[in-house]
Amino acid sequence: MTDKKVVVGLVVVALIAIGSYFVKTEVKVPSFGADSGPTHLIAQEFLGGSVRGLVNSTSTTLATYTMVAADLANPRQGAFYDTYLHLKTGAVATTTNTFPATSTLAHVLPRAGMRTDICFVVATSTGGAGMIIAEGTGWKFVVASSTRIQTASGLAPASAVSRTITGGQPTCGMIVRERVFNDSAGFVETATSTIPGDFVLILTPTYPAQ
């Protein structure tokens, strides 16, 4: 009887082993609906919200300053800063920041039509102290996605356009990569356009200080 029990036990063990071999357990891996890596080729949904916090905090006592690419775009992240936070110090009330040439930022928005957003904030305890952002080589500033700041003739001015930003009046804008800009014909793209082309900064209107 004991031998029979042993045999039956061995048969049961064998059947379990055989069954576990042929029966596959399906392990479900959760799908996050996003591509891995920095390039996303499908639409993304942020149902829990999102926060953008790539901030460049700067301070200066200079009256004029020619910006470099690293002032607007983080060299490590390879993206434009979400916010350019400017702290004015010293006796000079306002600093004029001239944008760097677009040729130094072509790698950040490498294709025509690509865009990003940026905000300029003056952090100061001195009322009225602020900064002026001015067009650099290859830049065109427009306001409220309508027209570029114009002269009485209706054409964009020959000199660089600027925008004054003071404490309590943050200014945000959209940077759009363009191939070429023609002052008399407006925004145009042609077959002879060269890379790097112009960048357009579309600024929000000013509003009363808070």
C-alpha cells in the first residue's frame, strides 16, 4: 500500500510539473502611453497636470548686455528656458539685453515651424527697475501674434525692435522657427531659404503693473 501511495504521489508531482511547463503565466506590463527617451512621436496626455520649471536666474549691474545662447537655452537640457528671471542690482535702473544671434540657437529648434514658450520676469524690490529685451541678429519681435512693431510707413523698422519689462509686469512669448523674413512681404518661406533662418518672438501685450 505504501508503494502505491508513493507511485501516486510521483504521478501527481509529474502532472503538476508538466502542466506548469505548458501553461504560461501572462505578465501584464502597464502601458504609460508615452515614448521612451526625449523624442515623443505620439500625443501625450497629462491628466494629473504638469509644471514647467526650467528657470535661468540672472543678476547684473550692467546697463547693456549682449546675451549668449546659454542665457536663453539650457546647454545641458538642449531646450529654451521656460523662464528668464532677471534680478536688477546696482544703481542702473534698467538693463538692455540684446538677444544672441539665431545661428547660435539653431540646434534648439532645428526645423522650420518648431516652437516653444518663454517668459521674462523681473524680480526686484525696486519699483520700476527692469530690463529691455532687444532683437539680435536673426530675431524678429511681434506683438500679440498680429504684426511686428511697425513704423508709420507700415514696414518693419530698420533698427532693432525692443520691449521694456519692469517689475510686476512679466512678459511671455512664443518663439517660432522661421526660414526667412521679408520686411516688405511679411513672413515668407522660399525654396532658396537658408538654415539657420530667423526666429520670431511673439510677445503678449503689456498690462498694468500689479
